[in-house]
Amino acid sequence: MADKKQGTSSISIITQFYPPDYAATGQFIYDLAGALAQEGFEVSVFTGMPGYAFRQTDVKHEEHDNGVFVRRTGSIHLMSKRIRNKVFGSVLFIARCVVKCLSKDIRGSHLVLTSAPPFLGLIGWFYNKIFGYTYSCIIYDIYPEVAVRLKVVALDHWIVKFWEFANRKVWDRSESLIVLSEPMKQLLIEKYKNLADKIHVIHSWADPKFIIPIAKSENWFAKLYGLTDCFVVMYSGNLGRCHDSQTLLKCAQLLISRTDIKFVFIGNGVGSQIIKQAIDSGQLPNVLQLPYQDREVLPYSLTACDLSLVSILPNVGDTIAPSKIYGILAAAKPVAVICPKDNYLREIVDQGNCGSCFENGDAQELADYICWLADNPHMQEKLGKNARKLLERHYTIDQAIPKYINALGLREQCPDSVEQNQPSLL
């Protein structure tokens, strides 16, 4: 770890979700904050108490973890999954952030705000306008564009107009905007041409030291759920409105007669409820469904399969960036991606020769590929090794952290080790 230097910027990250929460956004910030701290920066995180992992009662309001000072505001646990309750919880978190960030000790010298929950960036706008504090935004999903395209809300609805207005205000005053894919950047430029120079594309990652390839025969998770003697197709993570649950469902139904092939769905979301209903009605005897797993279980759950799945609907490919693919690469598993022909995920799979891609709705072709892979173990091994190599070369925190330091405007305060150790992407 680099020695911290006097005068180094203190970075305060505000995010609603953070471990032990299961949310991928929280895991993402955990890795980022820890990596910045390792490079010599003073990093603190202001977050909420666990929302997904609400049954964990031993979570501290303040603690030092992974080199980062973590503060958690009090929260109420809303058991209902209704959208109105989630909105209320988000508003409550933002309100507490506004009050708590009046303390200079909490807001640091540079704020980093995530796009979850919505309107969190208004905190940065407020403190910049009143106190002159600088801030950057990490945009996981481009809202309200996602909601409009999924027809959750009409384009001319007042909430959409207000959301667009707030986005413009927040993003105009920000020092930088960080998005997770090139299509997301192009969409923002199309909507807000004046932002082009401040948008940075930095892909997500997975930690190759945390997720290590494990043979199913030696994997306690695979043994626990009876996955060692069959070909396992896994979908792990949120299966929400932006994901193609129907193609996955149809594919599983097509392969019921293949008793040597088993599907495992881990996580939650609207699509997960569809899968659950099909299981409960007896339509999917070849499917096992499990809840989100704790962070420490991920190295075992992600490696308890022979093929992993990623899916995205055709009309949202430039508004979101599925991060689950990077954990799959780290686990050294072949990947099958369900997405439209112009989606950037195809470039990743082609770049690494680590799986195959299928158009939305083409359940039969996906089923044929699964059968072919199940009958060719040597290809499973080859594609899995390719996946791991791709991650190690291009999609680790070591590749991402110099880009974050640059995007956050921290290069001048950067310890020398970051400059010297910046990895080559060639």
C-alpha cells in the first residue's frame, strides 16, 4: 500500500448500497473504494444500512474496512418489494445524506455520487452551488431513459421531465461523469452534447484474487446443491425488467428431456418471479432457484456451473451495462449472452473467444448450444480458460484504477506508485 501523503485529496463516496448488501452496485463501490485507499488516498463511504441483506443485525454504523472509513445512516427496512416503498426508502436516504453531509468530515474535498438511488446527484449539485465543493458522478443506468423505453412511464410524464431537468443540472456542474460502456457515453452525448468532454468510459471488473477457478468436484456449493454430476447452466444476479427472462424460460423448457442438464437461477427481480411461478406450477422440473448469496459465497456459487448466462433486452443496450459478465470471466466459465446484434457484450465475447451470443427470442439456438457444450467437455475447458485470460488482461481493478484517478481529477494528488504501476492495456 502506498503511504498517504499530506495534501492528498480526501474522497467521499455516497452510495445507498454497500456490503454486506448483495446489490452489485455495492460490491462495485467496495472494490473501488478499497483500491483508491490502497493507492494512498483518504477514502470514506457514506451509505445506508443493509436493504437487501436486512437480516444481518450485526452491521456497525461506523467502521474501518478494506482501508476505508464507512459510515452508515440509520434506515427502516421495508419488507415490501413495491416500487413506492423503494422510492420512499431512497428519498429517506437522500434526505439523511443532505443533513449528514453538512459535516465537512463526511463530505471530504471531493464527492463521488452514484446513480443509485435516483436524484442522489442533487446532493453534489447543492454542495457545489452553496459551498463550491467538487463532485463526480458514476452512472450505472441512464434514467429516466430506461423507464421510458420499458414503458414503465410515459415520455411526456412530469416525472420524466423533472428527472431530465435534474440530470442536466447535476451533470452540468459535475467535474466528470463515469459510465460503464461506450454505448452509454454515446447516448449521453446524443442527449447532452455539451457533456462530451467530461464523460469517461470505464468498464467494470472482477477481482481475480477473490474469484478463483474451482473444480465442481472440489466445490462445497456444488456438492451442497447436487450440481457435481450434471451439466449446470447458471444465471446469477438480478433478473429484472431489463433482462430477457422469457428466452431463458423457454430454453429451460426445451431442455426438460435432457436429465443431465440442470438450470440454476440465483438472485431476484421481476424475471425471477416469472421463473418461480413456472417452477411452482411444475413447468420447470430441471430448474433450481436460490436467493442472493453473501459476498463470501460468490467464489463458490459462480464456479458451481459449466456455463453462465447473461441477458439484456433489445431496447436498453445503451442505457445499462450488465456487470455480471466480469464475475463469470473470473470464474473461468464459458458465457452465453442473449442480446441484440449491435450490443457491446458481443464484442467482449468475441474478443476473448469465451462463449457465444444469441438473439433475443432464439431459445432453440441457445438450447442447441447448451447441448453441444454439454457433449464437448474439452470445449468447456478451452472457453473457460479463454474467459479467465480475457479478464486478467483487460477487466481487473488494476486496469480500472488509473482511469478512475484521472476521471476524478486526482492525478496531481496521485502517489507516485500509481503512475509507475499503471498497467499496459496492449
